[in-house]
Amino acid sequence: MAGQDGLVVARTLAGTPAYDLRLADGRVVKYAAETDFEVVEPGDAPRGARPSSSPNSSSDRPRD
């Protein structure tokens, strides 16, 4: 996964935390350990990176 952009889409809460990641190319990596990826804070995102949408944005709501 090195050098790839992605988004955490799920997290387990039991035992050792594990994460499901959606990579920029569309692949999903299931049960990745936190040590498998680098967390990038919003202010540290590479130039041109798309910011994550807010939880209440209209793009997240189902369409009629």
C-alpha cells in the first residue's frame, strides 16, 4: 500500500483495531493494521488532494 492514497471506510472495535481502506484506484483493503498505513492530517494533505466531505454534506444523502 506504500505510496497510495486511500480513505478509511470502516474500523473494528474488538481486540486489536483493524481498518478497511478504500484505495484511490478503487480496491478495498480489509483488516489493515494501523502500522500498515500513514495517517495524513487534513492540513498535511498533498496539493490537489480532495478533502473529505462533512458527514452532513448533501453528497452523502440518498437521492430521491
